[in-house]
Amino acid sequence: MMKMMKTYWPLLLLGLAQTTVLAASIAATLLLKVRIA
């Protein structure tokens, strides 16, 4: 079990980072649209 966790941890972290970046870019785009409008 621990071996599997150790293997999947980097993938999980990478997925979390990508999700955070995606959410941040979407939020920034929405903010820009609100500022322009």
C-alpha cells in the first residue's frame, strides 16, 4: 500500500498543480472580462 502511495504521490501533486493553474487562469480571465465590461 505504501509503495503505491509513493508511486502515485508525484502524479497526484502534478494533477493538483495543473488544476490550481487552470482555476487561476479562469479566475483571471473572468476578472479581466468584468473590468473591461
